[in-house]
Amino acid sequence: MYTTASVFFKTLAEAGITHAFVNWGSDHSAFLEDLHRQRTEDGKTLVEIVTCPSEYVALSAAHGYGQVTGKPAAVIVHVDVGSQGLAGAVHNADRGQVPVLIFAGSSPFTANGELRGSKNEFIMWLQDVPDQPAIVRQYMRYVAQIQSGKNASKMIMRALQIATSQPKGPVYLWARREVTDEDVDDSTINAVAPPKKWPSVTPGALTPQAVETIATALANAEYPLIITANVGRNPAAVPLLAELSSALAIGVISCAASSVPLPASHPHFLGYFFGGKLPYLPNADVVLVIDTDVPWVDVFDNAPRTGTQVFVIDSDPLKRTFGFSHVDADILCTADAATAIRQLLDAVQMLDAHTYTTKVHARAQTLAATRAAWRAQLAHSETLLAPDGAKPSVALLLARLREAVVAQTPSRGQNVLWLNEAASASGHIWNHIAPEAPGSMFMSGGTSLGYVLGGSVGASLGARVAGRRYDLVVALTGDGNFLFGAPTAAYWVARRYDTPFLTVVFNNRGWFSPKYSMRAVHPTGLGSAASGDKLTVGFGEEHNADYAGVAAAAGGAWARQVTRADELQEAFEEGVRVVLHERRCAVIDCIIESI
């Protein structure tokens, strides 16, 4: 017997969906029945089912999967309450532009047995809300109700087509239980929509006028600067950006990065920044902003100097889903970054090199000196302890971790995936880990903390699909973020599906970010000198959770707490060994300076 659920899974499989991260409920009777039909008839399911005891973990896992593969996974949740359980992971998928198909069942619309699937439990009245999709609608690229098995396949393909077109993002489908349990015949099953006829939209390009204007301005500038954040979401764009930077000696900085924009060793790369006063911007006479949500924060006197030409290239340069966003720009271009950079490279080759060679040489010398000074500052910071003389500074901690990963992994750190979600320490992580390869470090791209634990599970599964077996997956998080990530569910899933990863917790005993924000607004206020505990943003020493112990209890993780800098090397080396050779998670709780 086939049902709409049969159409659902067959359509997903033929569209290339390999995994569904699920949290089942009473609305999924047809799904559970059809999955067992598949096991009985074929010995396996069409799509691999990953059971997730937390919806937030499920969507975060799909997020990590999408970042590694560039393709969507499915997430299946339960009625309105499961849709709410997705929580901030919905925001992350939206802002991170990650394609994912979310499906939620809904309470039956009949109550007297008129159809199979009619209401038969008291909860189904309580969960029958007026507008279930409203819970997530403002974050979705597309929302639709499946109302019949006859056209379910086309509804699913339309959703996937939108999810995978720029700007990519999540889509939400929902259906009543009677609809998912509707019988369909062989002709409906065999008429599943062919994926080849539902392509994603071909990425856009720059107009010829924009190409000429931008290329000429970059070539003739005294101090051109490229600002980016998300260009590395398409790994193919990274070597192109490196080539453009090299060809014209253009400095590149990354502001609130979500992916690797340029190898850290590139001679013109000048670092990662997360807010505050931007260096280099005051010197620039031409600024090219590529795939960046917030290139600079105005209140820190970050506006480019008068007369600077500013060009913006983005899949959505107006940021239509932001309440307010504006950059004083000369040209705004809707275009795919890789396509646009290739156009600029071609245009540069057509220019008369004699007109800008001298400037390029001078710019290269300036960048070399600037980069050397920046790298020296980083190296010095990696020698420093915390003020108490015993705990590590964040920079020293990261240096020891980087060294341990290089020493312990077969690729000497080259085939390692880093997931970065340490909030106030995120910039330090980017600059000190210094990732080289495209796609070797990710942040969620959003601001809902907790993504990194589920994201590590999904990234590991995605790596298998993509044929890229990482030596190691490392999750870098704060103590507050760790709790947000539903760790009991995340580590249970990691053990259940053999996706071990190393977690390093930067434990400052609270949330530094709200304290930082308060100080920025009230720098001399009464709270400016108060402790984290007094401000109610600190967890304190007596009440601090045993983070590593939580992972050990939930998922059999190896657990260790480190309180001194001289304990780091041994702990990191053992943690890496456990993940590589014992195939289980390792969690190292590193005590750093308290807030």
C-alpha cells in the first residue's frame, strides 16, 4: 500500500536528499508505516533516518550537513510544538543561507473517523492551532501546505527548487494527518516529478558596465580594500578571490565571517574582525564589499573617508529581510560572487597593465609590512597567560590546540573541519587557528547560539556523503553556548550515528557578550565595573555545570576539565587521540578568565 508519505520519501530520494533528521510525533503515522514498508520490501529506507531527541539539534545537524555538502537535508518535526522546538536554529538557517527542507505534520482536520488519520487523541485538539506556519514563516524562503498525494511531489520539488536558489535558505512544508495517510496508486508513485526539470536558478552576473567600472577602479586605486564574510559559502569562489587579490595587490579582510574567504597564509589577507573599529578602512579609496551582511558598524566611526568609491556585490545587496540595512555605495550589484569575481579577473586582463603596474607593486609592499605587523601581534599574544598567571589566555589556548591537532592528525591539520561558535572569542578562533582550505571552518551565519553541537554531527554525516572523510571535526564553543545546544540530545545522536568530534569549551563562567554590550552603551555606568555574577550574566564557580560530564553521561564522551595553561597540551593530545582511535566524542572544558 502506498500513501502520500510514500510519495514524500520517493521524491526526496530522487531529488538527491540522503538524510532526514527527525523528531517523530502523532502526526507521522503514515511516515513510520511507510518507512517500515521500505525496510520490509527493500531492506533499507530510501532516505537515511537520523533520530534526534531535540528539534534544535535536528535542524542544526541539517545546517552542518548543508554547509559541508552544499545540498539540502530534510528535517521532519511534530505539528506546532515541534515547529516551535526548532527555535533559533530556524534563524540560523535563514541568516546562514543554508538550504534545508523542513516538514511538519499537523493535527487532523476530521474528528469522527471520516478519513483514515482522523483525530483519535486529546492532544490533537490542543495542537490544532489557527496558523501553524506562522511560527516560522518570516524565516522561510517558501511555505506551503501539501493537500493531496496527487501533487505532493510537485510541491516538494518546488520547495527544493527555491531552497537551492540564491539566496538559499530553509523552506517549510506541512500537511494534515489525513493527507499524509491518503492512499495513492502506482501511477502516482511512478509520476514523481523528475528533478532534472526542476533546476535551481542559474546564478546572476555583473552587467558589463559594472564590470568595467569596478575593475578600473580597483586597478587604479591607491589603497583598494576587499571586505567579505560569506564568499566561502561557495568554495569555488575562494581561489578566484585569491587570484584577484594577488593580481592587483588588494588587501582582504573578513567581517563576521561564516566561512573561509581566503587562505590565512595569503600574502594579502589581513585578518578577521567582529565589530569595533575597523583598521585599514580609513586608508581605502576603493572598497569592494562581497557577500557581507554587515561590512562595518557605523557607530564606531567606520564610514569610509569622503570620496571613497564603494561597490557591493551580493545575492541580496539590499538585505531585504533586515529591518534596516544601508551602505553608502556607488553601485549595488545582485550577482553570484564566483561569477562576478571571474568577470573582474577577465576584465583586469584586458586592461593596459602599464597604467597600474607601479601602483600594484607599491600596494604589495605596503600590504607585506601591514601583514607582518599583524602576524607579529598574533604570535606575541599566543605567549600570554591570563592575569592570574596560571590560566591560559584565549590566544595561548588556541595555539596549543592548533599545535596538538597538527601533531596528532594524519594530514597534520590540513584535513580538519573546525566549527566555530565561541561568541566573544570567535574572532580569536579565526585568526589563531588560521584555516587554509575553503570549507575548513564554518560559523552558523546566524546569531542563535548552540548550533555547533548538532552542526558537528550533521557535518560529519555530510562529509561521508560528499566523499570527504575529515581526520577530525572540532567544535569550539563557550560554556553558555554549550548549554544552548541541547548537549544531552546532541551527544546521544553523535554516539548513535558514529559521528565523534572533539569539543573545546571556552569556560569563562557566564555570558560575556551581554556584559560587553552593556559596557558599550553605558561605559561609565554603575554596572561597568560589576562582576558577571552581580550583573546576572555569570554562572559563578560554585554553580558552574560539569559540561564535559554532561557529554559523558549522555553520549559516552571522554571528559576532562583543564584549569591551568600547562595542562593544555596533554589534554588536547589525549582528546584528539580518543576521537581518532576510540571513535567517541571528547569534551575538554577549559577554564579561562572569568567574566
